[in-house]
Amino acid sequence: MPAAQTLQFPSARHLSQLYCASEDNLARAEQALGVRLTTRDDWLKLEGPAEAVARAAEFFNLLNAGRAQGLTLRSPDFLRLLELHSRDGGAALRALFQEPLVITTQRKSVVPKTVGQKLYLQSILRHPIVFGIGPAGTGKTYLAMAAAISALLKGQVQRIVLTRPAVEAGEALGFLPGDLREKILPYLRPLYDALHDMLDPDDVGTLSEKGVIEIAPLAYMRGRTLANAYIILDEAQNTTPEQMMMFLTRLGDESRMIVTGDITQIDLPRSKLSGLMQAPRVLRDIPGIDFHHFTGADVVRHPLVQRIIDAYERDKAAEPIGPGAKG
């Protein structure tokens, strides 16, 4: 039986943000949802079979709920969510948007700003080991740090271990001038910056002195078993497969791991395979390990950063492949 429903929104701008101000997105929604959509000013009219109208109304209401939680929707997000809603009748979308997700730290509350960020945080809460793979500016390391600090403050873990491969120094840190802190600080500075953004500076120093928060190069993880800890490996694209296996097998009882990296920014010698490139293939079928891939749509830095990433992705996709390719 034909039906019609009109959804009212606070403003025309508010409504247009739900479909990213794209007529193409509305056309795709009509096709996927099986309804006719008409929009004027601050309202959206849905017409079609009663069941399809109800599904379409739920879809746009869920998008509106996500926007109210502070999520920014971009066209890739809209199409991704439309496909998700069509695939399972809206169950996954309801799980995504019906409950706000806030990570509390000492100095601030961290809220996901994109759909990809929220899916990433949900994965972190559900899996012992999570890989966050994607370009700079997507918040993959920052959100991982927030989750670790929140777990520490809630007493869910007893310590946080943060590590990075010091690629430029190789394993020969002993040949660099200065004490251990001076040698490794340049490689670990981004992790310290994130800590100071979420904890009071005095507490960062106190917790570091007590060993509750430990920041060290990946080489110093060898031979250890880390129990009751939140362990984050940053810049994982610069690990070898052997280093990646060594790190993952440090997981002890009541511990969680997050591995972050950008496979487009590998600094290893050309002859060495990145452990982050290999891991999804080797580990994809193991329960408890999840891989989350960010895209340019998840970049939350200056808008130009997203455009730069998109431009490089288009250029890479257009490159000829094979021995006859010319640069």
C-alpha cells in the first residue's frame, strides 16, 4: 500500500548536511531504499510502499541522531551507511547511532567526529587486538591513546605501554649521544604530546616515574610479557614482519593491544616488507583481532589535508601496473 511521510528538520542547512548537499546521494538513496524523495527547505518527503517509507524514515532519523552526537557526514560516509542499512535492515546502523560514544580522560572527553572514528572506537571496546590503518589526520593514534588512558583511570588496566619503531636510528640507539631519554625522545614525541593533552603534566611525570605509563622504542619490547596493560604500537608500518610478530606475542593476561599505522608512509628499506602490510593477510581469520581501515573521509585536520590525501589516492590508482610501467 502506498504511503507518504514528511520529516521535519531544524533548518534547510541541517537537512542538507544529512545527505552531504548532494543530489546524487539522494538519487542513490531513492534507488537503495525504494522510495521517492522530495526535499524543500527544512523538510524531506518520502513516498512509496509503506514498509519502504518506514525504512527510509528510520535511515534519515539515524543519520540525524549521528549528527546530533557530533559526527560529520561526508559523501563516502553517506554511501557507506546507505549500503550498511540496506544490507541488514538497519540493525548495524542502529547499533552505531543509537548510543553516543564518549571516551573520558582527565583533561577532556573525546568524542568521535566521523563514522569511521566511531566504528574504530567500537571495535577497540570489543576486541583484545585492533589494527587502525589509514592516513594521517584520521585520529587513529589519538583515539587509541584516549581509550588507553580512560581504561587506566577506570582501573580496567594497571599500566599503559606505548611504543614506536625508531627506524631512523635502527637498533643502534647506543651509538647516539645522550642518555636513553635523550636518544629516544625524538621518535616518541608525538606520544608524549597526546599524553599531555589528556592528563595533567604533573601526573604524566609521576605515572612515568612509577612505571604506570611506559614509553619505549619497539626494540625494548623483546623478551617481555605484558599483563594487565594497554599496549599501543604506533607507526607500525615501519615494523618488519618479525618485529610485528614479536610485538603481538607480548600480549599477556587481561591486556589489550592497538596497532596503528599508515601503509603509504613506509620508511623501511625497499628490500624489507612492512609487518603492517602483512598482518591483515596472516591474521584476518583469528577471532579477537579486528582490522579497521580509515579513509580520507575520516581526516579531521585542515580540509586541505583531506583533499591532498584524495589527490594522492587518485594518482596512485591511475598509475600503470607491471614491469612495463613508466614513471
